[in-house]
Amino acid sequence: MNTLTNLTSRLCVTASTSYRAFHQTIPSASSVFMKRQKKIDPEVAKQREARRRKRLEKEIRQMQKHSKKPKPMDEMTLDVKSAKNIGERRRPPTELSIDQIDERAVAMKDYTRSRNALQKLDDAWIRSALAAQNKALKELKAISPELYEEAVKPATGNLPLTIQGPSLTPPIKKYESPDGDYVDTTRQWS
Amino acid sequence: MAVMSKWDIVASVILSRAPIVAPQMQEVERRFQTLQLEEEAEKSLLNDYELKSKNDQKMLERRAALEREGKELSELDEQIGLTNAVREDEWARAAQRFENQYKFSQIPQISDLRSVERQMDRKLVLIVKQTFGQKGYKSPWILPQIQHRSGETLRQTAERCIGEVSKNDLNFTIAGNAPIAVHSQKYPAPIQKKTAQNTSDFAVSHEHVADFQWVTPDEFRSTVNDKRYKAAVSCALSE
Amino acid sequence: MAGEKDPTLLYEPKFVDTREFPEYPTINVRVQGFDFVPLEKFQAFIDRTARRFNFEVVDSYAVASQTHRALTYKPHSTVVEAEMDFAVYDRVVRLRAVPAPRLALFTQLLHTHLPVGVTLTVKEHEKADEDYRYIPDGLLKQKQEELKALDDPNVRRNLGWE
């Protein structure tokens, strides 16, 4: 008798563990290739779905809070390798004469003044360009509203627009480039 | 949608070539730059290359001392390896070789007013003498222009204008849909303008154009006569 | 029928659309170059100029650089003669409320002031531009996909929910 209860109780235990094991496979059950489950009671299904969604949404919310790490920018981080022997890297201090200090200050002032003048020119340009365009659009509107409508539409065909800055030396005609390769060494994030 | 008005709309195009080479620095800029570089160098730390140069210096001094004493040098020579001074010589020679081969620090001076490659450090604008389909007629120097046809947008008119003026396929972009300025005249009426940039060889179609020049903004001001016309487009000519 | 007499204005204020022209929703102005000092100066210039045009500057940020290694080979072989590492630095200014006709004027001014060796790209903002700034989070993506999969009828059937 004793043995029998033992046996049944053990049976019971095995049954429950197998049930739990079955239950635990659910997280990976989103695979379409998984064997189809038995249809469950719709009420239970609804409950389970709600629970599952809630859990996932919460997890995603939590992760989003800590996610969004910007890619590291080399030019803005400390160069640890070079910082190790920073003592060796110091230059002997330079003594500047009064004339030198003055010269630098004057050059700085002159430069700032020239930049300020340029900025004023730019501002004037912006003002006059806006005025000229406004005048042109106003007259166009008076002559032909249809053309005006077309003219103020965003020119999406123009974008993206790429402009290359000037170079220091003119392009070389008949340049024979050496054999070689470019290897992209940008850090990859999978 | 015929445009019922006493005005004719004429689109004219400012076809400009951006500077290919950066213009020379002004005296103020150059002086500021040299002094600024000096100051930055003073405040900076030594980099790996400079550390090696310093080390090379020390090693060479030791080598000289040992040589005077007449000691074995091969081991030290191995340690020294390729000094920075030797490498710098090599680089300088390579640079000189390139310079001799290509002369790339010289900006070619092209005097031909019709060449799109003249005045590489300035902005250039195309001006033309148009015939407007009449034999024997030559307009004064103007920006290329064309009469607007009904049904077209102004942008399409501008594209047609560039198409008629140039013979070959031009690599250009028209900036936006909107005109940038207006100019009214007794006859040919308002002129709408757009900017465009191009970079490529340029040949002109002789059907519509009697003569053409690529001019800098200064030359534009001295070549084109009409004062009001110049004032209308002055915005597009800034450098 | 405007003004206080309009019954619709009794309880709700009237929002006047002051926009004169159609606008681009969001524009990204991206500058790239081999040296980040002039790049940052120019980024500041773009910002300043955009404000003078009355555009709204939403964001102005730096993106991780792209690095390349250039190799030259000895003639007729693949023995490396020289190699050099360099980085293409990346700065972006994001603008909003850009009236369509003004963009051409704005880019023209930027073009005039473009420093040596800097590439300027003007484009409409996309989500990919924003994502590019950050390290992609694999685990997060997986969870999001899992949540999405719950809407898939096949998955639901397999779970016994339908």
C-alpha cells in the first residue's frame, strides 16, 4: 500500500514536471515550423495572449530606456593608449616676447574683424536674395497663378543634393594612379 | 491654361560654374593661420611620430659616441632601424618626383574666354549673344533666355533653355523650382531666373547662340550694359 | 465672418497658418570631410545661416566617422608598398520648417562658403538617418519582432490561440 502511494505520488510528480517542461517551450514557440498546439479554450487563450503581450511590451519599454547608445566617436574619446605616457609627450614651455604676444593679439583682432565683415555681407546677401525672390514670386503670382503654384512646390527631384567643396590644387589630367586598394575598416555593428 | 496677360514670360538661366580650386587666402587669413598653427603646436602634446624622432636623435648620438670609441656598432644599428630623418628624405623625394611629373601646384592660366576651365579659383557665369532665330541679329551680352511656352512649369522652361543653348549633354542641376529674381522690360517682359551649376566640357549650339563667354562676376558687371538688369541678378553673383 | 462675431471662435482660438510657402518637412544637411576642425566650424556656420533664414534647427550632432585604409601595391604585384589609415568625419544639422523656394537660396550660400575638401549632402530626413547614429540593439529587435509575430495568424494557430 505504502509503495503504491509512493508510486502514484511519483507518477504525479513526473506528470507535473512534464507539463511544466511543455509550458516552458512556449517562449520559442513563435517559430512557424513548430508543431501545432492543441486548441485551447478561447478564454484561456485570450488571457495568455494578454499576459504575453504585456510582458513583451514591458521588456521592450525597459530595454528602450537603456538602449540608444550612440556609436563611439574616436575624435571625441580619450586616446587611452597615448595617454599612458603623457609625461613624455609634454613639450618644453615656450617663452613668448611681448612683441610676439602683441602680434598674435593683433592678428586675432584683424581676423575677427574680417570675419565680422564677411558675416555682414552674408546677412545683406540673405536679405536682398529673399527680397528679390519675394518680388519675383509676387509678380509671377500676378501674371500666372498656375506657374506660381508650380514654382513654390518642393523640388523633391533635387534631393539628395551632393556638393563637393573645392580642392587646393587643380585636377590633374592624364593622372596615372598607382596600383592599390581601399579597404573599408569602419567598425561594424551587426 | 494659356497665360492671358499682356506680359510674356521669359525664363533666363544663370548657368554657373563653382570654383574648382579654393581661392588664395587673404593676407589677414594667412597671418592668422600661421600664428594660430604656431600656438597650437606649442600647446599640443608630442605624437608618436615625434616621440620616435626624439628617440632616433638620442640613438644616433649614442652611435656617434660609440664610433669615436671604436666599438662594435652592428647591434645598435639594428636597434635604430629606419630613422624618421631617412623616411622624411624619401617622402620629400617622392613629392618632388610627383611635382615634376604633374606640376599640380600650378593653376593653368587659360586666357580663352570661352573655356569653362579658365579662372579655376573664381565663380564663372555663362553669358551669351542670342539670335532669337533671326538671321543677322545679335543681342547684347545677356544670360541665356527663352520664352515660356504655355503648359510648362518654369523649371521645364529653364531645362529647355539649357538644352537649346548647349550642344552636348551637360551635367547640371537646377536649384529648386522657384525663380530667384525678376526683371521687367518694355519688350521681352519679366525674366525669371534660376541658378544652375555644371561641370563638364561645354560647347554651344550655334542655332540659337551667336557668341558666348564664361565670365567672373566682376567681368559680368563690366561686360553687361543694362544697369537694372545687373541689379536684378546681382544676388546670384555673389562669391 | 472673422473676428469675435464668428461663433466657432467663441470657445476655441483660431490657429492661423502663417506659412507662406509649402515646406519641406525635415531636411538633413550633412557635411563630411577628412578633418573635423573645419567641419565643425562649418557646422556652426550652417546652423547660424539656417537661423538667419528663419528655419528651425532641430538638432545638430556628430556621427561616428567612417574609417578607410588605403594601400598601394608595388608595380605588378600585390606586395603592399605603403598603407595609410584615414577617417571621414561626419556632422549633421537637422532643419525643420524649410519653405521650398528658400532651400535653393540656402544651399547656394552654403555652396559659396564650402571649405576645401568638404562634401555637403542635403536630403530629406528618413528614419534610417536617425538609426545610423546608434549601435543597433539586437536583443531589442528580437523582442520587437516577437511581439509583432503575435499578430501573425500562423503563429497564433501554432500556439493554439485560434
